Amino acid sequence: MKYLKKGKKKMSELDIIRMIQSIHNEVLDQVVQFITMLGESAVILSVILCIYWGYNKKFGEYIGYSYFTSCLLNNWIKNIFKAERPIGKEGIRSLRTQTATGYSFPSGHTQGASSTYFAIGIFLKKRSIRWGSLLLILLVAISRLYLGVHYPRDVIVGLLLGIIVATITYYLYERTENKQFLYLATLIVFIPGIFMTSIDFSKSIGTFIGFALGTTIEKRYIQFQENTTLVIKILRCLIGILVILSLKHVFKEILGEIRNATFIIYSSISFIGFGIYPLFFKGKGQEKK
């Protein structure tokens, strides 16, 4: 408990990280790394697409709007403050650093989890789910400190921004009939960010554009139904996630050295997920309302 007693000296953010890490062990390391994965883009995108493909299209579209908007805001702020991470600081052990890309403030994992899981609670309008989502967000936030890849201020601001984005985007989504106009207006707000030399921002804006175009195509030309059998819904998700992950790997292999490859890769897989893959739902197993 030495970190709790610093005399008259104020406890620093690094001291807080060291205090949290003082309880580490191999089993806890694995558990915390699993928890932090719940805030990673691959997992969150999979959750959003499975909701969109197999549960409720409107629900999935709103969660996608909340998360992708949050990513744009997060990377915008990161490139303004350009804050360094605690990685390499004295007494700090950092794990899973391969997913700790870009700058430190605010935490992308925490904000992404917050804007996704809190949005789920907002949409479903169930107190138990909302409290459960808050607990999950807090666990992701703490995991970033335990892993030594963020400062406390990073996760606190990330958590708050995610909740704010989820709330505002829900208000806008529910009150804007023309969703394409809404997405275009949102995109225009962040367009100046294209002048930032940030791979993470290119990823975010590419994913948002792919989402906006994909949902537009689906509404105009596909209009798949969610009311099919549970087996079909599960197959949609399993096959879809496999296709998206495979395409991401193939695109990276083909376009890895091309300028703006990140933008092309993420706009493509997002567009395919929301606008092209649903074409295959129009065949056998599609029930009419």
C-alpha cells in the first residue's frame, strides 16, 4: 500500500498506474487482456455488424453511427494534443502494446467501448442493460491502466466522451428522417481532419464513409429483413465476420505499400459489411414481413 501514503506529496498519475499494477499476476494479465479486447475495433465492429445483420437493422445502424462518430472525434482530439503514452516510464509494465497505436489522450479503447455499449443501453431502454454496460465500460477503462498503456486522465475523458457521443448521436438519429443527410453533415464536421497525417484518423474516416455508403445502398436496393430463423441469423454473423476478417487480411497484403492504403482498406470492408454482404440475405431463408 506504499502508493497510498506519499506524505504531503500528491500522488501522480504514474503512481496510480503503479498502484493498480502492483496486484498483477499471470492469470490476471490474461483476464485483463481479454477485457481490453472488448474495446478493440475488431470486436466492436463484429458486435455492430452482428446486431445489424441478425437482430435489428435500425439498432445496428445507430450503434454504428455512435461508434464511428466517436472514433472520428477521438482521433481528432488525439492529433490536437499529441499526448505521449506511459509506455516506457519508470516502474510501468506495458502489455498488449501492439494495439496501443497513436497518441494517448483520450483512450480510444475506453471511448470506443463507451460509445458502443452505453449506446446499446440507450437504445434498448432497460436499466439493467444500462448499468451492465457501464460496468463493462469501467472494466475496459481500468484494463487500459493495468496494461500500462494509458494515464487515468485518458480513460476518464474517453469514458465521458463516449457517453456524450452515444447520447447526442441517439438524439440526432431518432430525430433525423434523412439518415444520409445526417451522415453527410457529421462527415463535413470532421473533414478538416484529412489534413492530419494520422493513420488512425484515415482508418476512422474511411470506416465512417464505408458505413454511410453501405447503409444507403442497403436502404435503396436491398432492404433485407431480420425476421428469419435463428440458425440463419447465426450463419449470417459467423460467415460475415469470417468474410470481413479475410478481406481485411487480403486487402492489407495487396495494398499494404500503396499510399492511403488504410483509408481504402477500411472504407472497403465497412462498405462491404453494411452494403454488399446483405445482398446474400435476399435468397433462401429470407422471409417477407
